[in-house]
Amino acid sequence: MPSLPREGKAAAASRVPSLNAKGRSLELSDCAVFFDFDNTVTVFDVLDDVLELFSVDRKWVELERAWREGRIGSLECLRGQLRSVRVTKPALATYLSTVPIDPSFKTLVGFFREQGVQPVILSDSFSFFIDEILRVHQITGVTVYSNDMQFSGARLYPAFPYADGCPRCAHCKKPHVLNSRAAEKTVLYIGDGLSDVCPAQHADLVFAKGSLLTYCRETDLPCVEFTDLGDVYRYLKRAAPCAKR
């Protein structure tokens, strides 16, 4: 795993809502909620599957390894990986129409909306992937911040509107979280991977699995482990029993 900066244990712990046995300190109406997308909203990493299915060579594998080992950032990784992909826009859309999502995502989105909270997806993947998958599953009104992509025949060309100089991320998610904290919101972050490390360090309550969970455990960053979004839904129902139904 890459060597990643972190805040002290005491500083991190002080940001986690001090839920009592009945969980009554968590007011969902005062929360900002952020979801990662690949392997959080979806049940597997869609970008990795696209690379596996549509790449003309295996160069993307070495780039992925270099990124996971911290030798390159995700911007360099993604640029290099998409050079190997050959797929037309209609063919890619057909593939994306088959991608399943976590069955509890719709339930969670509805639950948050009942509290007056508009959930946000933050992704280091691409808007075309996310928009198509949400459309197929008839999920509307969720704000999405991600990288962009243009098509030219069967070639894909990435664009990075939220690159801010972060050496690790093509789309650093931390500024979105900091903006919500500046607005005095309690930030809930739900994610699974290395691209979630930056925002998780600044969230008030982190739900983690996968590489993000490993990072949290290794660095003593407080988090709630989850396997699927049903776990998150059940936790929040217990933690905020006064929430609207």
C-alpha cells in the first residue's frame, strides 16, 4: 500500500459523532453525504472491467500496479490506461446497461432525501460510466462529480476538471468534503478504495470496506466497517432513530 499522510488519532477521533447507545446525537438533516462509486454504489469496479474487456494490450495492468504501489498518481494511470482501450460509445453504453448496483443504494438515496439531504457521488472514474449506470437503474437527482471523457471513433480521451494538483488523485475528493465542513455540515463518507483516503481523513463519519478499511485500521482512523450499503442503511436507522420515515 502507498505511504499516505494522515492526521493524528486524537484529531481524527474528535471528528466522529459521539453516538450514545441510542444514537441520538446524529442529526441526518444536518449531514452532507458522499458516496464513492466503483465497488461502493456498483458491486464491482466498473473501470477495471472496462479495461479488461476492451483493452488491446495489457499495459493497463502494470499502470494499475504502479498506482496501487504509489509510484504514480491516478491521473497518470488513467491517461495511460485509456490509451489501450478500443470501444465505441454505443458499444460501451450497451455494456454499462448490464452493470448491477448495490440493491440498497436506491433505499439509501430515498432515506436521505426524506431527511432533506441530497446525496453526492464522488468518483475518480468517468461521468459517462456513472450517468449511464444511474440512468439504466432509473436513479435521478443525485449530484455527480467525476472525471470526463470524450469519444473519437473507438478511442477514449480523458479530461480531469477537478484535478487540483493532488499527487495521488486525478479527481481529489477532499475539496468537496472541506466545502461541506466549511458550511458546518456533518460529513458522512462511504467508500472502499485508495481514492477515498483523502476525503475520509476529513469526514466526520466514515463507512469503509476494502482498501479504505485497511487504511483506516492501519492508521487508527475511526470508521464503521460495511460489507454492502444495506449495512450503512441499518446503521443509520439505529444511529438516528428520530429521522423522518
